[in-house]
Amino acid sequence: MIRHIFFIAMFCALLLSLPAFAQNLRWNSPSGNAAGSMPCGGGDIGMNVWVEKNELFVYIARSGSFDENNTLLKSGRLRMKFDPDPFGGELFLQELHLDEGYVTVSASRGSLKLKITIEADVLHPVVRFSVDANKRVNVTAVYENWRHEDRLLSTRENFGNSWKWAGPKQTIAHRDSVSFRENGVLFYHHNGARTIFDSTVAQQGLNAVKDALYNPLAYLASGGYFTGKGFVAGTHTSGMYQQTAFKGWELKSRRAQRSHQLAIYFHTAQTPDIAQWQRSLDSLQHTYKPMATGLSKRSRNWWKQFWQRSYIDIDPGNEQSTAHAAGRNAKLFRYMMGCNANSSWPTKFNGGLFTVDPVFTDTARAFGPDFRNWGGGLHTMQNQRLVYFPLFKNGDFDLLQAQLQFYMRILKNAEIRTRTYWNHGGASFTEQMENFGLPNYAEYGQKRPANFDPGVEYNAWLEYQWDTVLEFCLMMLDQQQYTGMDISNYVPFIESCLRFFDEHYQYLALQRGRKALDENGHLVLYPGSAAETYKMAYNATSTVAALRVVTQRLLELPLSAEQRKNWQAFLQRIPPMSYTTFNGHTTIAPAKLWERINNTESPQLYPVYPWGIFGVGKPGLDTALNTWRYDTNVIKFRSHVGWKQDNIWAARLGLSKEAWQLTSQKLADGGRRFPAFWGPGFDWVPDHNWGGSAWIGLQEMLLQTDGKRILLFPAWPKELDVRFKLHAPYNTIVEAELKDGKVMNLKVTPEARRADVEMLVK
């Protein structure tokens, strides 16, 4: 007993000595089901780990594992049992080691003490499982798969793929291939030549240019090999988990030992030859195994460096406060983003890599574990932007690349789309689009009038919403401003996006009348859309602000004389923003005119964020504040739920009380055992655009920039202690602490940038 007390005291002392960014999450009891799972991951692999009824369970997902229907497939589920059984005894501890990015499960029963370590290698597509005990134990590890046969999908189940409500009556989820192979389990899903890509291309009248289009789904093979030293193939198993039937392939330890090692090696590639895919998978295994110990150290060092880039520690030293918990939950969200750092595919807003059985989110969705609402390969870009904007102040520029490269891959398809439909230049990107850059099959519209523009979605929410891509152009430009990197490879992309607006709205004007521009020489941005809310808009403010800021920022880059002349002329064609009044107060209007309101967004505040035209210390702040305070729709739509970004606007407007209220509501425990599994909000669980918008608001409360100005604590409550390390433009890092209302320990790197710091503690 004395030894136990001593151990606990030492453990607590060690915990208190850890830096703010390295505090672990610990559970001292098993979970009831997958809803009580803990995330673990690295590289581009995500796992949900939990112990249920004396068995260890792990859902495993790898980014980019798309099937024929564009479902984002899980790789499978693992179930581990131990003999003798360590669970149900005196001790249970499940711990997420944030500082090094892995999970352990420790248990003791009688004289048996056992620890399981679960870890994804950040630098290689490998997951490792280590079992260490003080006595010899046998391990049974079962790979479980619910895609063991072809299966018809219901209409509601198609909301987890790209068919949504418009799927053919015989939509089939095709089976995986799973088999024992050399005392391991080989599993994969191999798409055929025909996928939903082909149906989408045909539906949208693009068959004539089909061969020129980027297609990421044809012949895509994703899967892996589960094996362990000293393990042999066992029996086949079967059963039900949360209303979904599965089959299992069992690996059993040859003999009882104190230490056991298992691993899964993953490979994803587009190839019609599955034998070639298997050879590449085998090569990974043979190359990796001799270096595994050293690679594990490198992987853990990556996480240590990740946490040293930045942090926000709220109410430090007071772990029981709700404010401190809000800061902890922000770190947990950032951890989930870090698990997809080296991916070719961006983290999805609707669950990322950490979804579980859908019945735990919606009891009416009694589908398999692959389901998530709003699709797997389908991207809703107003949501995606909120997932990726926080990365700048975090200094997580490596995580950003997956989202930016996603757009670069589909640029050609967007330009072909424009040329085919309207015979002019520029890239046409829609709001909800597939991972191959075309509008979603269902959202495009099935009952389109014969004369309806084929380039426009026949959809009340999405029609004419072209401008979200400009926020990703801003990310490309911000990357240059923050890091100084050469972004010349992104300039053609940005130019193509701007060119679309210039040429398309002149094209539309000439369809209506004789003149391409209005009487002031401005573009007539009609029909347009202010987010999904103000529809059939004339000069939507969100579009006007986006075009103006992106063009101005583009002109700050080294361009040729011809480029500079062209974009300066375009800048003059962008119409002005529109204003209105409420109770005698001048406010920003969502557009010059609009026909209807369709959703609950407030795009009249987009000039505040993300476009930064109005804000603390900038001209027109009173007008932006009037919009926040008096616009009846802005007030009616205000919320902390899901993708709502009112907390960000409050911070940008210097409203510390409102900013903290909304941000802390967003960062409150999410109602599940893992506190950063927020949602469903408007989307799914975990709701990553909920977490992203919360994180942005937190950052903006602490640090804002305007050109080279660095504004510290522009919207932070003076009575709330905090310390942080955040990144700013021009390769700048700012560290500071606010304690008892006073700024302490200010450090600016490089030191020369200290002169640009302005203290705004209120």
C-alpha cells in the first residue's frame, strides 16, 4: 500500500512538472462501447481505442481509402484478448500520451500486471502494438471486417458516400478481400475501373473531355497486412457489433510470453494490378522491420517537436477550472489534426479519421462503421476552411499541405469544366465538390430543366456559390507571408480562380444585355450567393471582399509587368461593398440585393473574418460593430454550435466578453468521454469545423496582426490568466503570459519584431 501511495505521489509530481503542451489524458475505467473511445494516430492513420467487456478494441482508418461510391472506408477493427485476463482487477489506466502521440492501456489483476502500447508511426504507414507483462501471457488478436460480402445500400446509408439521396436503386458496397497469408492477415479494397466518378462525369455532360480529367478513384487499392512475431493463424470468427455483422481472422501467439509485438503495414495506390500493390506492401514490411526501434524514436520526437511549435495554456495551474478545460480541449483537437500531418488528403470536417458506429451519433443510422453524414470523398469547403485556418498561428504548415495540394490536383478539372460549359477561362470550383473537383452527383440536381445552365448546380443552397475557393487562395498567400516561402507554384492557381470571376461575370452580363460592366466600369456579380444564406445575390459582400483582398495580396508578390497590369486593372473592376442601416446605424450589407434567405450564416461579417478589412485598430470598426449589434439576422443567427464563427467575429471586433463566452462554449466538453469529440452540430461526430472555429477564436483573442503590426490580447478578458506561444507573419513567433492582469515574459522572435508589438490588454 505504501509503495502504491509513493508511486501515485511521484506520478503527480511528474505531471505537474510537465510543460503546458504535454499534459496527458487519463481514464481509470473501461468504456461501455466505441462511443467512449480515445483517439490515437500519426502520419495519416487514425485509431479509436477502447476497452469493452475485458477486450481491447481498435478502429483503424487511413486517409485516402475511398471505395467505388466514394465512401471513406475504415481499414477494419481489431479485437485483442489476453490469457490470463488482466482486466476487471485492481487497476485500470488508459492514457493518451500527448507529448509523444501514443496510447497505453495498463491493467492489473491479482499478481498480473500488463501494459499495451498502441502507436502509429508518423513517418511511415505502420501501426505498432506492444504487449508487456510481468508474467507470461497468451494473446489472441482478431482482425474484424464488416465488408466481407457485396451488399445493397439503402438510400439513407448513401449519405455516407457521394450518392446521397440520388443513388441508383442497386447501389452496391463491394466487398473487401481478406485472407490469411504467411501467419498474418492480408486485407484490401480494390476499386474497379468504373466508379461514381464515371457517373458524375456523364451526368454533368463531360464525357467528351473525360479522358483529360483527374480521376483518383479508378483502380484504387487500399489496405494492409496485420502480423506479429511469434503469431500464427487461428480460426475464423463472426458476430455482431452494434447491429453490424462482421467476420474475423484470428492471430494467436504461439506461446505465452512476457512481451508480444504486432503491427499493421498499410499501402494505398492506384493500379489495375493487385499483385503489384502487394509487392509494394511487402517491400514496406521488409524495409521497415529491421529499423522499427529507431523509427519509433523518430516518430515520438516528431510529436515532441510538434508541441513545441505553439501552445495556449488557459488558467495554468488550475486544472479543475472550466477555463483550463477549454484550453485542454483545444490541445486535444490539435492532436487529432496532427494525426493526419503527412497525408495526401485533407482532414475531413465531418469526423476526420475518428468516426465510430453511427448509432452513437444518430440512433436512426443503424449502419456500419464506415458511415458519416455528408460523405467521405465529398468536401464541403465552407466547413473545410475552418479546419485549416488555425494552422497558421499554430505554426503547423506541414499539416496545411494536404489541403492546398488537394486543390492543386483538381485545378485542371475545374478549368476544363469552365471551358466546356462557358468557353472562357478560369477555374470553376463549387461549394460541395468531390475529391476529383466536380460538383456532388446529388447536389448537382437530378430534375434539371432542359435549358438550365449545365455549369450551375440546380440546388437552392449551392447555386452560384463559387467564392469559397478564394479563402484557400488566401491560405496560399498567408503561407508566403508567414514563412517567406516561394509560392510561385501557387500563383497560376490563384490567377485562375480570379480569372473565373472576371470572365464569367462579364460573360453573364453579355448574356443579359449589351454591356459587360456596369456604368462605373465594375463587374456585376449577379447571380451570386453570400455563403449559402443570401441567395440570388447581387454583389454579395463576401465575394466582393474576397476578390478585393486576394487581388491586393497577389499584387504584393513578384509578378511580371504584364501580370501586374492585368491584376491592377481587375482590381478596379471589383465593385464596392454595400451598406445598409438598422435603427439609424450604418451596417455592412450582405449584398446589394438578394432574393431570399436560405441558411443561417452571416456573410455580412466576412469582411471582418476571414478578410480582415474591418477589425481592431482599423478604419470602419464602428460600422462592423454596428453590424454585430444591430443587424437582426446577425443577432438571430448567432450561436456557438458547429461551424458558427460568431466567436471569431467577436474576437476580431475586440469584444472580449462575447468572444470568451462563445469560444468557451465551443470548447466545453463535447458530451462524450473524449471531451473534444464535439458534435454533431450541423455535421457529424467528431465535428472538426466546430473545433477549428473554436481554435481560431481562441487565437484571435490573444494575437491579431495588421500588416506588420502585432496586436497582443486584443480581445482577452483581463481577469483570466493565460500563457501562449503563437506564430505571426514574417517568420515571427510571439510568447507571452498574462497573469493577474499584467503582461509577463514577453518574448518575440526575431527580437527586431518586438517593436511591432502593441499591447491591448483591457
